[in-house]
Amino acid sequence: MFEKFNITRIYKDRKESLEDFVIKEVPFTIQVNNQELVTLLASPADLKDLTVGFLYSSGLIKKYSDIKSIILDERSWMTSVELKNKKLDKDLYFKRLFTSGCGRGVLFYNSLDLMHRRKIESDFCLSCRDVSRLMKVFRNKSSVFKKTGGVHSAGLSYGKKIILFNEDIGRHNAVDKVIGQALRENAASCTSKYFTNSILCTSGRISSEILLKVKKAAIPVIVSLGAPTDQAVKLARSFNLTLVGFARGEKMNVYSVKNRIK
């Protein structure tokens, strides 16, 4: 996940030579049914989970069992995926949003998702104290960030503890890795209902593409240490999704569906 480099650190008039840890970055290609789908800039870990999460949040699969096979080649940094459904949408390549995340990620979308804006139905709620405790644990969970300062984190929780956690140089990649891990580890039972009473925790800015990934998984609450964009807030309100930003210490801003935070 990281590499050592000899660097010069300067503080005021003082210079010192030392070893520093720098996060690794690789161009990672996802190939589906023998067609190259996308190349992402990513951290070289948990790339199968990234693949599964990306395919799910992009609407190419609805469950893990839609995948017939998935092969990771770490020499060329590529996954080759064979889907049970051999037919890909011919217009898929014209449905790309270039994300605002690190590494210029790509989000495939279906315009009907935006037009219909089906609302999330969930009675899930939690207290402000639970959010504060959860984010405190979340902030201290990333050993890679402590070493390098170069990754974003994402975690899945049911309100009391972080049950899944991952990190990547890209905010969107970290979210996809967590969603992909959930699908893979709970392949038999992981449908949209699996996410209905969950929270997505993230370290980075919540922009519209992050919000759309969370909506795709029907996760009712997203909580971030950072800020949302205006489009993320508007989408969250239209989707009946609770968006919480600047969740640090005992402070937080609730931008939508405030009744889920007691």
C-alpha cells in the first residue's frame, strides 16, 4: 500500500533528511465480458472488492451472483470479469460521468435513475451520540492514513460499530471497496435489503457521484468528516437519504431527512 522514499523535511530554517512513507497508486483496468470497461487510478489492495463494488454501484450487476467469474492479474493490474448476462448496454460508454474524486474516476449511470428518483424507504434511525462515537472510531481506524496521509476511508456500520472498513487514494474507490466487500462476503443474502439499516461513513467530501453510489445500495444514511456539495444535498433530499457532514467530535451538520438523527 505504500513505499519508502528518502526526503528532505524543512521546518522554518531547519532541514533534515529522513525516510517517508508514500501511498502507492496504480492504473487499474476492469474488463467485462472481454471488453475494456474503465481504468481507475487506485490503491493496489482489495481490487476484487473494488471491481464488484464498481459494477454494482454502476448498475451492471444487481447482486454478487450475477458474476460468473472474476480473475485478478496483479502484473498488469487488471480484473477480467465474466457476467452471466453476456449482453452489455450498447450505449453504456456514452453514460459516463467523470467524477470529482482523486484520480478522475468514472461513474456509469442510467438516466432513469435520475429521472425517477425513487425514494429510499427505511425507518432506521440513530442518536447524535451514536454518530459521534462511530465517527471517533472511524477516524482512528486507518493505519495507512496515519503513515502516509494519502488515502480516503469508507466504512459500513449498523450504528454501534464499524463492520466493514476500507481505504483508497480515491473517495469513490473506497466506497466501492466497502460495498463490494459486503456483496462478496454476504453473497447469499446481500441484496438491497442488506443495506437498508446501515450507515456509510466516509472521510472525504460528499459529491453527487458518492451520493449516487450510496443511493444505488439503498443505504439510508451517509456520514462524513467533510463537506457535501450542493448537488449532493439536493439529491439526498429528493431520494429521502440522510446526509450528515462535518461530523467531528460532538458537532455535525444534518442536511437532509433530519428525523433519522435523534
